[in-house]
Amino acid sequence: MADKNGIPVTVNAGEHDRDGCPVIVEVDNTKVRALAGGPVSLIDLGSGAVIPAQCEPSGDGKTATLSWILDGLNAHQEQSYTLSPEGVEGSGVVFSDSENAIDVTIGGRAFTTFRYGRDQFRPYFFPVLGPEGRAVTRGETSEISTDHVHHRSLYVAYGEVNDVDVWGEGENSGRVVHQGFTQRSGGVVVGRIYTQNDWVNKAGQKLMSDRQNFRIYSTPETGAIIDLDLTLIASAGDVHFGDTKEGGIISIRVNPSMNASDGGRIENAYGGVNEAETWGKRAQWCDYSGVVDGAHVGIAVFDHLTNPRYPTYWHVRNYGLMTTNIFGSGTFEGDRNKDGSYTLESGSEMNFRFRVYIHAGDASDGKVAQKYHDFINPPAVTVS
């Protein structure tokens, strides 16, 4: 039954159906702040169902962050709850440490491993497991393929940073070196891996730094979600990003059996299909799907409308690469007058938001276009 002493919470779906939709809202409410850090749940006023939730204090102590997964709410409908100071048993997103890595499970199932060893060229996630436990990315290339050894599953990199290649893994390549965590915590709804990294040249001299803040949600394997808030920081002087195709601010190399050259499918937000219609094109999202061990699976990347130069260009190939690239416009369009290089001035920052969405089937089966609106047009929440 509903807790009469609970805090009223109402969510409105807006213009889109909501199912497996992460809801994260900053709440300026004294009663909610008092619950932050302890167990909480949402009680559905209609059905009495108890829904796992998280309530966490903000860094400044002035607000609290309330999070849950919204299911089964149709467009234009509202749902009312009370926020209760009683938790719900369940594993949610759980982290386990191994050597220079964090193993991640969701609801007890293996999902991914975040690898951050300082001897690597950059931190990355591998494997990334989708529906039926199928790997949707390629990572450890020595075991799979010898081409493009630097395409390690899911990662952040770029090909021209102050004329240094921080994309490849050659003898002259730079590195993204893990410096530490600002947060690493699991949760019944969301787990957070917040990292700080230095971008350095082959001699170890600092070029810039970044913050890579990843959130992993307790959603089903048919709709797994990783969010990335990325900040590039000119912490060692001006940073020049060159106009090159060689790079992606967020980058994915899919499982080889998903390659569009081998029966897989690339599709973007405008309906472009495969490399000829998507490479070097701008779009709000791009999806890559195919069959892995008999299961049809896919992985999409969403570009947020607040990102610089939205919508991004895509460096996406039939051989399995899919990356966002806002600096390569001159290269992609074959026009030097459209040079996309950019200088981030010393002391400045550049901020990005991305979502990685892993699903069953192709972009249509996975309702990728609908799920994009969960990201850029989230449901409205009222806390009384």
C-alpha cells in the first residue's frame, strides 16, 4: 500500500512512450535531501507496486539526485508515486574489482568490464554484452583480428591533438592515461564510473586532460544503457584538434559478425543505410546491428542536442567501426573550405553528452528513434 507519509512524485511521459527509460532528476526539496544516501523506493499509487530507486546527495549539498527506471508509461500519460524511505532488495548494478579493471554485472548477469591500466593506450570497455549474453563489440584484437588493433571495443580517442595521434597504437602514438576515479559506485538503479585522465604524447608530456563520467543503468539486457558525460580540458595550454577522419570522440568497434560487409546493417537517424549513406554524414544517432551466434543484436550511439556542432559527423565503416567526429568536416566533405579543426584555449573546457544503447534486432526492432527521445526529451518529473 502507498505510504501516506511519503513524498509525492509525479512523472509525465510527454510525447513518447516510456519503457526501460532511465529517469534522473535533481531535486531541491528538504525532505528528499534528508533521504539522500539511504535506501528509498517509489510506491506506485495505482497498483501499489514498489519500484527500486536511488536518492543521492549532490556535490554541493543543495540538491539530491533521484533516479529510477520508468516502465510501461504511454505517451501523454502521468504516473504518481510516493517516495518512501524503504529500499527494495535486489542487486542492480554491481562492481567487482580485478587487476586494473572493474567487472560490471546488472541484476546478476555479466555486462561489461572497464579496463583502465596505465600501460594501455587508453581506458576502454570490453567485453560489452547484449541480449542473450552476446558480445556486441570487438576488443582484444589479438584474439579476433589483426586489423585496426587500436579499435578496442568502446572508448574515447582522437587522431590529431596538437599534431599527436591519440587514436592509433603505433610507436609515435600518444596515450590517454588513467589518473584516478572521482566516483566508482554501484547501485540498485545506476552505477557510476567517473574517471580523470591525462592525454600525453609518446614522451609522456601532457597535451590535455579529460573527465570521462560513465553511468550504467539497471535495465534489461534487451535495452542496456551506458551514458557518458565527457569533458575535454585544456589543462596544459591551448589544444588544437585537427581535421581528420582518424578518430571519434566516442568510438565503437562492433563484433566482426555484425559488420555491414558481412550481412550486418548500419542505419542513421535520417534513414541512411550502410557506409555509402552514413560515412561522413551528420546525424543525431547511428546504429549498428547484426547477428552474433544466432541472435540479432544492435548497438546505437546518441548525440545530445547540447553537444558542440550538433549533430555530429560519423566515421562509420562497413568493416565494423562507428564513431562520432565533430572536427573532421573538411575531410568528410572533401572541401578544405569546410575545415573543422578547432583550438580549445588554455584553461577552457568542452563538454559532451552521449548515450550508448544496446538492443535486440535492428534499429527498427530496438525502437532506436523512440529511445533517442528518452535521452534528449526525458519525461517531466514533479516532486512536491
